[in-house]
Amino acid sequence: MQSTLSQRFAEVQRRIAEAAARAHRDPAEITVIGVTKTLSAAQVAEGVEAGLTSFGENRLQGVPEKLEALRRLVGDERASRLTWHFIGHLQSNKVHPVLEMFSFIHSLDREKLIDRVDRIAGEMGIVAHCLIQVNVSGADTQGGVDPEALGQLAEYAANRGSLRVHGLMAIGPNTDDAGEIRRAFRHVRELAREMEALHLPGVGMEMLSLGMSADYEIAVEEGATHVRIGTAIFGLRRT
């Protein structure tokens, strides 16, 4: 018998609670971001009904229409309480609409993007809430700043008038080796501690966005505050 979205989400929450217990953490510290790329507004609304309040998209295409349809489905008040995270590579020419629709950007990875996000947020009269993406796997197919260059980029992002850094984001290595995944996530946690010790103005490390459907339990054990989960909640989807 096929499981429902609510059942799959409950199972994810159960596993997060167990992983948190193993790490002597409070599961309430961990936010599940439901990754809704390629999903319809009706599927996102089903996630809202199941109890999800945070959602992530990795590209802008189709998002404005999806959010408008979602408002019609769940109502303006409920839609306004949802938190949207932009978790994909951010092109400079998409910064303005992303800032209009998303509460957090998880993928700061270069100085020019920091300049543009800060400038456009200032023109909009808002503060852009961001995470720096770190490439701890070394894969060319994954975005993010090299760990050796993280300190320099964090210093570049400090003291900005319209941009705040709240932590780090990383994608785990594409492997079935749990030990390798754990080492990568632990490295991100250690990098966050190093950045925190710098006491850079406007750069905090209270958020660690780590883990997806295949490795979120390891991520929780290694300190993730946010896990980005698609398939484990919404099931297989069209790409």
C-alpha cells in the first residue's frame, strides 16, 4: 500500500527525532525544508496540510506562478506564514525577483554575488538573509566556495548594510559511504566554528543547511539546523 505524503513526512520527523537523540540534540532545533522543485502548487498545498511550513526551490522558473496558485489554494494568511528558501545556484540577473519571493538565500558563493545582493536589497529597503555555500565534496558539479577560501569570502560579506550571513550550506558527497558523508558534514560544522570565532559583524553561524533525502539523518547527527528534503516527503517526481 502506497504511503501518503503525511505518512512520509511523519516518518522523516520520526527519523530526525531519533538522529537528534543520538546526538543529544533537541529535534525542535531542526527545520525541515520541503524541496518542491518540479512540483505543482497542489502538491505544495498538500505539504502545507501535512504540517510543512518551510519550502525550498533551486531555480526561479515557474516559482511566481506556483506561489500565486498556492495562495489561492491555502489562503493568503496561511501562505504568508510560509518560509521560502532559495537553495540553488543564483544568477546575478535573478537576484531582484529572488529577494522578492524568498526569505533566505542558501547559495552565496562569490564576491560579485555578495555585492549584487547587498546593493539590490538596499535599493529594495530590505535586508537579505543568506548562507554561504561551501563545496566540501570537491565535485565540479556542485557549487560553493572552496573551504580554504571561506574565511576570505565571509570577511568580504561582513559589515554589509543590507546583507546578513546566518551560516553555511553544503551538499554532501555523492556516495553510499556513510563515513565519507559524515566527514564532509563534520567539516562544515568545524568551518562554522572557525567562522564564528572570527566575530565578523553581520556574519553569524546559527544555521547549518545540510542533508537531503539520502543523508539527512547523518546531517542531523553532525549539527544540521536545516535539512532539505524532497523525495523522502513528496515521493519520486518528474525532472
